[in-house]
Amino acid sequence: GAYVVGVHYRGTDSTRRPGLLTDNQTRRVSYEAYADEVRRALDDAAAASYQVFVASDEIEFLEFMQTTFGDRVIFSESSPRVHASDLPIHLDRALPVSNYLKGASALVDCLRLAATDYLVKGRSNLSDASLAFNPRLPYSFCLR
């Protein structure tokens, strides 16, 4: 019965990295910008009870959201995550996670995001796909 805000933060490969051009962002969107957008969505919903579902490839972002929203944060425990300074999960061949598990966890996160009441997203095909699974899902972008 809780209002659920889904948050997708694509961290490790969301900006330009030496030797890798992934998109036109030149710097990361701050963690605080995402938290502020979650707060705005919660204020707009005036929800008495809420949870924040976090889907991210970045350990530090998950920890930040847990510090910010406490025990109201839920997440897929089996999803692989790396540190902000590490290679992107899908490019790290040394990561002890199969490509199948990487893809399966991304799909589960995508579907769980689609099942939330509101989505806070950045530039990512994964959260875009969540909107394809649930075209009526209200959402906002965090771009700066």
C-alpha cells in the first residue's frame, strides 16, 4: 500500500571516460539532485507511506540513498554493482558475474521500475524501457 518512487541512476558509464565515449554528458549528475527529485515527487504525491526503489550499477549511489531515505529504500540485492571509479559492469570482463546475470538483473530492475508509482531517471535505455513497459508511468529526468 505504500507509494513507491523508483530511481534509476546509471553511474559508471553515464559520462565520457578516457577512451570510451558513451554519450554527450561531460559530468555526472549529483546524487543530491536525484534525492531532491525523489523528495519533490513524494511532496507532490502527499503520500503518508512510501518506499524508494533504487536501481543502480553504483555502490556509492545506493549507499547515499540508504543514508538519505533510511529503511524506506528497497533494491534488488542480487544486482551486480561496482564502485564509481570502476569500469562499467557490462564492460568489465574481470567482474565475477556472468553476462546472463548482468542482463537478467537489468531486466528485473527495469520491470520493477515500471511497476513503481513514479520514476526518477537519467539518460539511460534501461529506464526508457521501463516507460515502454508502463507508458502511463509518471516520470522526471535528472540531467543536471
